Amino acid sequence: MKKLILPTITILGIFILTSCGSDSTKNSTSTTTTVTANVSGEDVYKRTCIACHQPNGAGIPNTFPPVAQSDFIADREKTITQVIKGKSGELVVNGVKYNNVMPPQNLTDAEVAAVLTYIYSNFGNNGAPVTIDEIKAIRAKQ
Ligand code: HEC
């Protein structure tokens, strides 16, 4: 019987070591995921964009253009630039001219990605999610 104790302890030790190892891997993965998932596009929209673009995304006629079913957002680069840099001057959405000012939005890359992903997947829009890498690439061009 005694002969079995040492191998058993060794096996137990290995088991404990490996399970610790995989635990810490799991933890670090889930922390990274949480950082991104923590940014809710809906929250950013409600906090930052809603006053002008309205709860239903329809904007205000002749003043604030709609983000709901807007033909403008088909151009992802223009749309991302719009949020990062803001814009004044003439802009056409669904054939209607606007000539107003949108201030640059002071948001992190993750917040811009999240809020645009929210817009692309709501308000009757149907666009692919916007990634943080897309925002980074466009900021790098500015
Ligand atoms: C102070 C009001 C205001 C806020 C806040 C604001 N916008 Fe705008 N937005 C505008 C105006 C005005 C325009 C049109 C600018 C022009 O006439 O040149 C515009 C244009 C846009 C456009 C391009 C045209 C369209 O409707 O498709 C997008 C996309 C957009 N905004 C997204 C956002 C997002 C996302 C936020 C929040 C992060 C935001 N805006 C916050 C006023 C605002």
C-alpha cells in the first residue's frame, strides 16, 4: 500500500498544478473579453448621441439627420470619421440636405466601435459590427 502513496501524491500534484495553470489562463482571457464587452453601445448612444439623433434614431427634420436607415452610414470610413472628428457644413442624408454642426465626440476607440455597432444593428439598419481596429486605422489617418 505504501508504495502507492508517492505516485498518488505526484499525480495529485500534477493535477493541481495543471488545473491552476488552466484557471489562470481562463481568468486572463475572460478579463480581456470583459473590458471590451463592458462598453455598451446602447449606453454610449443614450449618454452621447440621443439628444440630437433622438431615441428612435430618426433625428430632427432639417436639423439633426437620422442615423436610422441613413444612406450615409453605408460608407463606414465616413461614418467613423464623423463620430471621431464631428463635422460642420453641408451633409446629405437620404437626399435631404443638412447644414449644421456635430461636435467631435470625445470617446475611446472601444466606445466609438460599440456605439456604431449599436447603430448598425438597430434602428432598422443592418451593418456588420464595427471593430476597435477599424477605429484605430481611421484615427491613424487623421
Ligand atoms: C449636438 C448634436 C449632436 C450630437 C450630440 C451627435 N450628433 Fe451626430 N450629427 C449631428 C449633426 C448636426 C449632423 C450633421 C452635420 C452637418 O450638418 O454637417 C450629424 C451627423 C451624424 C452622422 C452622419 C449622418 C447620418 O445621420 O447618417 C452620424 C453617423 C452621426 N452623426 C452619428 C453620431 C453619433 C454616433 C453620436 C454619438 C456618439 C452623435 N452623432 C452625436 C449632431 C449631433
